[in-house]
Amino acid sequence: MKRILGDEMTEQFDYYIFIDYSESLIGYDILERDKLNGLLPKLSRFRHYKNSKKRKLYIKKISETIQRENIKDYFFKIKIKNKNNSLEIYSDVLEFLKKHDSCLVFISVDDNQFRNFQKLVKIVNVKGTKIIKESELKQGSVEYKISLVLDNLLNIERRNKK
């Protein structure tokens, strides 16, 4: 099923899941389709941390935006852990997929973990799931914009730990 969001065609997913790394951290977030339209307008200032020229200032401003706009409230679930807890992150996502096996789910996974995660999903045998590498997200697409939330949350968390 397809629908129009803005001026582009997008597949109709029930949930969007993003799994990403930032140095020693791993995290995921899950967004319900119903919250998508409310969240998208709030992401206009978001970009990849690596693309920021004044990174310290960018992180400060985006952190304030996340607080002020209650960005985290739009997500069904967000979790960030140390990289050595990646199994916990994957098991949470797989458990979610098993519970929502009748739903269409979009998953974006960090390129370095794509193959391993894809193998895990095959073991659980979940239908209706589209898994893509993070690098395959089309810049400016709905999925790309949503992925920036986790990217920024990971970098905020990493910077706060330093």
C-alpha cells in the first residue's frame, strides 16, 4: 500500500524502527505511523552530526529542540545502551517484531550491522518487514528525517558522557 506524504510517494508502514551506532553506543527507536505527521514538521533543523561545522553548538541547539518540542514523546520506544549491550537492543527489536507480526515494519540498520541483523530477523521468521541499510536512506525522505532523531540522540548521549 502506498500513500503520499508531502510531494513524494511512501510505502505505508505501521512502524518505523531505526538501529544505529555512535562510537561506543548503540540505540534504537520505534515510531508508530499515527505519530509520523506530528513529528515531521519538528525535524526541519535536524541533520547528521558529522555534517555540522560547529558540532558543539549544533548538539546544544538540537538538544534544546528535542526538549522544547518533546520529540521523544512521539516515539513508541527509545533505548540507548553501551555497544557491549547490543544483544539487548537486538532482542528488544526482535521481541517487538514477534508481537507485531501482522504489521508492516520498516527497519533501518547501521551498515556495519546490516547482515547480522538481517540473519536474526530470518530466524524469527517475521513477514511484512522491510530492512535496509542506513546508507540506502534517500536524503530528504521521510525515513531519512526520522533516522536523524536517533543519530542526534546518540551523539548527545555520547557527548554528555565525555
